[in-house]
Amino acid sequence: MEVFAEYLAHIDNPQHRARTEEVLTWVTKKFPNLEPQIKWNKPTFTDHGTYIIMFATAKNHLSILPEEQTMVHFADEIAQAGYSASSRLFRIPWTEPVNYELLEKIIEFNIKDKADCSTFWRK
């Protein structure tokens, strides 16, 4: 988690910082083979050099950015979880619980779907 220390230190709201750290720690422990990195000034996880998932903090929520194809694949489940979404991300309000089951499915999907991917982004 040292790679995310500076990012976390810049989150002014202590509750938002704690929630973000909780999620990033969960990903690190649940998926120890993923490489934690800072990309575009945001916490990112990669697998064999390919993008898996990124996180970003905002005033009212934590954004989850799993790539557009993954958003399409999980659109119904994201909506059922009560999260608002765009084509490239969904938002977990700071006041709502994190649906870790959904997050796990999304990360597992990207790892499996991109197992043979040799580029950072899907083509």
C-alpha cells in the first residue's frame, strides 16, 4: 500500500481517506497478483502490464473505473446495487456501503477477459 500513501495523504476528508484506503487494501489482499500503481494520478491495478481497474475520489463518491466493456457487461448489476454510472465508471457514494461482491466479480472478469491481452487497454 506504500505506492498509494501519497494519494491517500492528499484526501482531506478523514472518512473518505479511510474508505478509500479500506477499498484499496481489500483489492490488494483479495488479488495479491495485481500490481498496484499510480496512473494518471489515481490508484490503479494492473495484471501482466494490462489495465484491470482504477479508483478516483470525488466530493460525494468513490469512482470505480473498470473499462467501458466491463461497464457494459455489468450494467444491470451496477444499477441493481444502486450506483450511478456513466459509460466508463460507476460511483459509490461515501454514505453507502461498498458492494464488495460486485467489485470482486468485476475485477475477476477483467483478469479473465484480459488474460491474453498484450496491450494496456482493450482494443
